[in-house]
Amino acid sequence: MTITEAVAYRLTRILKDRGMKKKTLGSLPGVKPQSVSNIFRAKSVSGISMVTLYRICRALDMSMAEFLDDPVFNQISLPDDVT
């Protein structure tokens, strides 16, 4: 699982728990709809930027520590060319 896939998985679960739709996330202050789209389409091979993740967490009224405190992030594997 890539970093972007793990973030998309975590976001999907958070949104489901809160009764929110993916498109709602892209309309929250500070969150760009294109960034949300890229996450859910796993377009970013290198992963999500920390700034984007921070903005999403702020929009969801949670800390990055809360967001990252999930077992899904223990399943990340990096490509061989990433050191």
C-alpha cells in the first residue's frame, strides 16, 4: 500500500464515520478539490504533501497525530527507488 492509498483509506473511513461525502471534503476551507481528487485517485506516486495533509486535518478539526494514529499506516511500503 502506498502512502497516498493509506491516506485515501483513512479519509474514507473518517468521512464515513462523520456521514460526509468525498466532494464535501473538497469544499471545506483550505482544502483544494483537486488535491482531494488526486488522493482518492491515488495519482501522486510519491505521496501526499504534508501541507495538504495538514490542511485536510484542520478542515476535519483533528490533529495530524489523530489522523495518523491508525494501523493502516503500518502497511505502507515504499517503491525501491525511494530512500
